[in-house]
Amino acid sequence: MRCSLALLERSPTRSSQSVKHRENNPGHLNPAMTFTFYRLGKVEFWNAIFYGVAQFAGATAGVAIATSLLLGAPGNPTIRYAATVPGV
């Protein structure tokens, strides 16, 4: 029980993270937040680049995996990979 509480305490998905933890580890999934943190000086340049590349690569891999698992359903013309296209 004590071990599970320790893991929960260190969980990156916990909503009430300490401010110090956020300053040292920008654990988020949004590239816009990564580059905002870079502009605010909270993340070094190369860290921001690698975070951004990893975030886009993860999103691309997620779409590829979903397409293969769902047998091409996301690419169906009525879904269009969930793209918002004006006038369509």
C-alpha cells in the first residue's frame, strides 16, 4: 500500500502537481505549451525542440496505430481523419 501511494504521489498525470515540479519538468502533450514555456524561459532551446519533435511523432504514430487497429476507419471519406474542413 505504501508503495502504491508513493507512485501516485509521483504520478505525472496528477492534477495537483507542485509548482517546483512543473518548473523543472514541463510534462504536457501540447507543442504550443512547449514553445510557450520556451518563450517564458522555463525550457531550454534544445529541450523545446526535442519535446516538440517527440510530441508530433507521437501524434503521427497514434494516428498510424489507430488506422491499423480500426482497419482504415479514420481514413474513411466521411471522417477524413477528423480534419475540420470548411464548406465540406
